[in-house]
Amino acid sequence: MVKEKFDDKKILKDIFSKSLELADPAKKIEKIKFDHPLGQLFFVGVGKGAGRLSKAFRKNYPGQADGVVVIPENESCDEIGFEVIKATHPIPSQRGLDASLKILKAISKLGKDDLLVFCISGGASALLPLPPEGFALEDEIQLNKILLGSGLSIKEMNLYRGMFSQIKGGKLALAAYPCPIINLVVSDIPGGDLSLVGSGPTFVPDMKRIITSNLDFGSNINKFFSENKKRISRLRDQDAIVLKSVCIGSSAILLDSVRDYIEKKYEFNLLLLSSEFEGDASSLAKFHASILKEIKRFDRPIKKPAIIISSGEAHVKLPKTHGRGGRNSHFALALAKEIEGITGITALAADTDGIDGFEKNAGAIISGDTFKVLKKRVPEKDFLEDFDSFSAHKIASSLFYSGATGINLNDIRIAIVR
């Protein structure tokens, strides 16, 4: 009997791209009805994919509107009739600071008969820097660099960012008052908390949220947080008029799209784990590997051929000296180590925006052979210990490139077991 051959890498790439098409937040915007205000409609789009989302809004809204759109410098944007500013991500820059000041100035002129449509997606925290009075842009850059290597969850990082800002943490809503606001949110926060996306410029902060970790940002920033951690925000519900906040994209919506696409096209037994995974990337890899090996050896909790899917956002706490690679590349390398030598398992781990950390790859596609290749070619180096996953995947030819997708719905992990 001839064993049937499958190109599981090709299948994983197909599921990644087609599922993003199905979960595209731009399609959701095109279905929303926006009533014309008595006065001016002002549109602000900020974050990864904000150009595409703004274009969808212009296509859907037939009336007159002015606006500002802030996108990462690696993205492009068609002519949409709004001012488009390119800023840097994940480290803030002067261009982002200029964009923040421009948006604040425009919004502060709006009145009660106007309408602010604020469309935000992941990446907005870095794209809209505006440190507190008495601090400089360099201070916010320092804050972000430390946060990115801290191993904290995106929720915890955005609490810091929201406090250390004159625009985030609801302060943009305060500047817009008494203008009513409609929020359109693409959530990159596990659990779907819309108020933390982009550090929540137009959401009233939850007073129950208190920063509990103690990172060292330097004496001046440390003093700021020690004085402000438990201080009650001056922003209250009556200081902002939020008409509605609509989730137009999330990891939960993405997993629904993945499931629907797989069930329609492929004959796999399907296991959806969770859209809310958080935690250390290596620990998550061990958890996923345990399920994959259980399916491979015992056909439980589901039988082969099987496909398991999860989403959320892994964390990587970087040492002072480290190599290259984002959290998905690190997760994939840790998973490759756990399944080393096991045939019939192929897995993809990628950031849905197409950019994993500071590199240009979306993530990696690995199998039971990946770690064997590394040990054969570079036996003396421990890539996981050195936090050098990008170099490892480059050697093993397991890097996955999708290009910038313009869609940011957390990380996606898809594994096939035969």
C-alpha cells in the first residue's frame, strides 16, 4: 500500500491566508450604518491596518468627513481623502509624537453637534506617543523598550503605557468632550478587552485596574509611577460621551473563521483550544506539544488526521544579551524541540499582522525534523537559550513570510497531526 503524501506546509499557509480574509475587520466596517451628525464628522484611524480600515469607512460613509490616519511605516495606504501619517512601530518616534499632537489639536475643536469616529487597532500605543508633562519622547522610548523585553502581558504593558501618556488611558476622550464618540476596535488583547487596545485613548479607565509589577525604568520614570499607580484618574464617565464601541475584529472572530474554513475545505478532526492564551512562549509550546503527542500516539482527545488551533499572545522575557526573533518564532522553536524526531506533525505559529517582533517574518513553520536539522548543522549552539530563534529558523529554512497583512488579530497557532 502506497502511503499518501500531503503538503502540510502548503495547507497551513492556505489556512492562515484564507482565514484572515474571512475575518477581515474592513468587511465589518462596510456593514455598519453611520448617521450624519448635525455638525462635522471627524475620523481618526490608528494602528496596524488602519489604512485599509479607513478606506472601508470612506467607502461606507457617503457624507463629508475630515480625518487623520496613522499607520506603521512599513504599510501603505491608498488615497482616501484623509491625511495619512506614517510613524514607527514598535518603538515610538518623533513622527508619532507629531501625529499625537495633530490629533489632539483637531479633536479639541470638536463640539456637541460633531461626531468623532475613532478606529483603533494593535500597534497604536507605539504610533501615538505623548509622554506626561515634564518628560520627553526619549523617556517614552525607554519605557517601551523595557516593556517589550519584560515578559509582561500586553494587558499589563498597556496599563503602563496608558498611564504614562497625555493621549492614552482615556485622555483623548477627555480632550474630545463634549463631542460624542463611536469607537471601532480591532482587538489584539486576549480576552477581547476593547478598553486596552492601543492603551485605550478613548475609553474611560477602569478604576479597579492597578499596576502591580515593579519594572525599573530609571529613577525619573520610576518616581512617576510610584506617585501615580494608585491615584484616582481625573477622567470619569461623565467627562466622555461614548455612543458605542464596536469590536470589528478579534482573535475569537479569527478562530471562528479558521474553523469555518477548515470544515468547508479540509477533512480534519478539529480541536479549537482557546483564543485567550497568554503566558511564556516556551511553556505554551510544551502545553501544545503535549496535546499533539497525545493525538499522535493515542488518538485522543481527537483522532488523526487532526488539526489543533489556538490564538492569544505569548510572552518572551528577554535577557540583557539576546539574539533575534519574535515571540512566534520563539514559540515555534520551542515546539520544534518538544516534537523532535516525531513524524507526521507540522505546525505554524505566526503573528496575524505578518510581522513577528522586529523581524520581517510572520513566524515559522516547523516539524519533527526542524530541531534535527539545527543539531546537525550547528550542534554547538543553543538557540533557545540564546533567544535567537530567527537565526535558528533561517538555518533550518523554517521561517514563514506573509508580508504585512494589514490585519492584526493576535497570534495564530495551527498544527496538523497525521
